[in-house]
Amino acid sequence: MELSKLKVQNNLEFKLKNIKTDCTYEFHSKDEAKEKLEKNISKLIELQGKLYAQGKYGILIIFQAMDTAGKDGAIKHVMSGLNPQGTSVFNFKQPSNEDLKHDYLHKAFIHLPQRGQIQIFNRSYYEEVLVVRLHKLLQNENLPKELITDNIWQDRYNQINNFEKYLFDNGIIPIKIFLHISKEEQRRRLLARIDDKSKNWKFSEADIKERQYWDEYQKYYEETIANTGAKVSPWYVVPSDKKWFARLAISEIIVKTLEKLDLEYPKLNKEQLENLQKYKEELEK
């Protein structure tokens, strides 16, 4: 898969409407995609083993999307089989009173991956330029009035870019994925949550309320992606009306990013290899 079709990097002219939510590119069937996904998962398991053993890089995978776009399902299916010792998921929920006593990147800082680890953010600090902006929640963040200027959102884009450059320069590799779903497909998935008793628990009245702001969210996502798709931390906009394609695309993005790191198991020096031979001889006696 040619990931350049999904990548948004240094493109202030980016428009979401230019990416069709039901596009599957060169893949035309679930079976074809399933076979490729299984190969990617096997490759990802191999790469994670090297990442963990080498202990030089940390991987931060960020999922952003509208409700029902498939974040949870993607995490479950794509990351299946990984060593839980080296993988964790953190869900960004509504800020607590304690969260609001800190700067908006504080929560992200304390949940960054260690070297050798894969950390997944289900939503992220990007909510600070999306939900906070749309619902005018800055007043809840206890900021001095003189800091709330007309340029605050552009300032935050710059701060996020600097933060992600800092991460990259310290061996923490950001992988940012936006699951791009249509309003009609969201409607179908919300109805499915109502009709299927096993999915009733997923349905929330908040999903309906937030759906009323669809156009505003699209506008702010578009602006956010355009302003924070940097060279070291590009966005990948994944068409997500077809879950099977979205999961395949996500697996491709992660695998190809890890492959670029030239991961390998640590190599022993001559003395260490000689000692291993001695230990082997002792054990065989």
C-alpha cells in the first residue's frame, strides 16, 4: 500500500473532502485485506520483539476520530498478539479536577512510552484543540486571562509541533492516525448499537449530542491536521467507512514506520559469546 496517499505532512491546504471515506485504494475485498492484515500482524509481533530487546526507541500511536469511527476495534484487531509487557493503552477521558491543575500536555507527558515500549493513546492531547475549542472550555483550565488571546489555537498548534519534535529527537516516534468516517456511516453504526443488544452498552446520549456538531468538528479536525502534520510527526488520514480497510491501513502504517528504524536484537561481543559457550558446556555436563 502506498502510504503517501494517506500521509499529511506540511500541507496547510489540506482538505478532508479530498479523501473519500469509503475509499479502499487497491484492495477490493475483505478476504484480500484479511490475508494482508494477518501478515502485517505477524510482522508487527516480530518488530515489537526487536523494539523491546533493543530498548532504544519508544513508539507513541495516537488515534483520533469521530465517535464510532473504529478506534477501539482497530486497537483490538491490529495490536492483537503483541507482548503485553511492551504495550499499553491510555484512554484520554474528560479532564479531572487534578488534570485541570496542570498544563494541557501534562497528562501526555506522564503516559509517554519508555524505550522499547509501544504506548497507544485512544484520543489524546489533540482534544485540547478540538473539543475544548468547539465547546469553549478554556475557562475550565484556570488560565490567566491575558494568555487567552485570539491566537491561542495557533499557539497550541505550535506548542504541539514543538512537543512532538522534542519526542522525536529523544527517540519517541509519534504515529498519528485520524480515522475518517462519513456522517452517514456513523448514523448506521449508532443504529447498530441500538439494534444489537450486545452493543447497547456502547451507546451514549453524548454521541447524539456531539453529532449535532459534525460540521464544526470536521472544520477543526481539518485545521488541526493541516497545522500539525510535520515531517517528524505526519498525520495519516485513514478512510474508515470500511472497517476491514481501516485496520489493514493502520497495520501498514505501523509496520512500515517500525521497519524504518532498523530494529535488531542486541549483538553480543566476543567475550560474551565465549562466556555463553562456557555456560552451555556446563549445562550439558
